[in-house]
Amino acid sequence: MLEASIREKLTMGFAPEHLEVINESHMHNVPPGSESHFKIILVSADLEPMSRVARHQAIYRALQEERASGVHALAIHAYSPDEWQKKGMMAPGSPNCMGGTGR
């Protein structure tokens, strides 16, 4: 439910060329089926003029409701199309949780 809401809001707000919303809750010490930790890979021309900080702020604003209703962590990888190409169309992997290995 939260994953779908995140996907919908980012699609509407940023017209992405590429979007991945990955539920990484299973990598953390949370109950099975949780939707609390997400990795977002967002590629949009709308991000081109923004600094990295401004990109994150815009994404946080777009996801205010989700952050208030259960999202504990967002790993955000936000790129312009040119940056995405230069990165080989790959975002960094996520580290394991330092607070537990999940269930």
C-alpha cells in the first residue's frame, strides 16, 4: 500500500524517465510484511536544475503523508537523465542494517 502510494506520487510529481521504489524493510529488524524502509531511484529531467539537497527536499515534500504514516527510512538516489547515463544506469546498493539482520 505505501509502496504503491510512493510510486504514484513520484510519478505524478516528477514525470520520471525511470523510477524504482524498492521495499527494503526485509533488510531491517521489522516484522515480516512491513513497509517501513524504501530505496527510491528516480530519474527525471525535472531534477536537472536542482542541487542534490533540493532534490531530496522535493521528494520529502512529495511524500509527506507517507513519511508521517509509517515510512521510517528513505534511501534516495535522484538523477537527471544525463547523470543516470554517466552512472551506467545503476544506483549504489544498500548496506545491511546495523541494528539487526531482519527476520
